[in-house]
Amino acid sequence: MAGGISIHAVDVASGRPAVGLRVEIWRIDPLRSQIADGQLGANGTLDHRITHGAGIEAGEYEVLFHLGEFFADQAGAGFLTMVPFRFRIEQTDEHFHLPLKFTRWGYSLFRGA
């Protein structure tokens, strides 16, 4: 897949995709503008046109993972409230896959393949 930003999130404590996790994607440089806001589907991915490259320009981006909201309806709400991830896109034809592995106490986030 050429271009775009894709998200895949898994709650590793339960071993399940993060169904319903709210994710925002912002372009923050040169001007701050929200380019995606949605909840992850049954497979833990974001179904949005941005995954196919729509709206992607060179610049700096920030993804916000709303873990506090995700755990709010569960017993013993989590320690983490929001997980931000900032990165730069220079080549808009490259695809940026961002896997998030998390528990209510910590997370791992990186650029995947």
C-alpha cells in the first residue's frame, strides 16, 4: 500500500484488538489541523480514508490514543489517559503503519511494516 497512515491496536493484557479505542490524527506542522477522528473496529484497525493516503502531505503529525476513555467502562480504570505519538512524513508515497500494543499501565508504539 503506497501512502497513508494505518493504525492497529491490541490490548495485550486481554490479547484482544482494541475495539472502540478512539484515535485522533493531527497534522501539526506547518498548521495544526485534525485529519482523522474515529474508533477502531472489530479487528483493532482504523477504517478511514487516511489509510489510503487521502489528505497526507509532508509535515509533522501527531496521533492521540484515548486509552483513558477505552478503560473508563472497565473495572479498575487505567493509569494512562492519553498516549500521543509524533512523527514526520517527508515522502508522502510511503505508508506509515503504527502498531500500538498496550495495557492499562504501559504501551509500546512504533512504525511497523
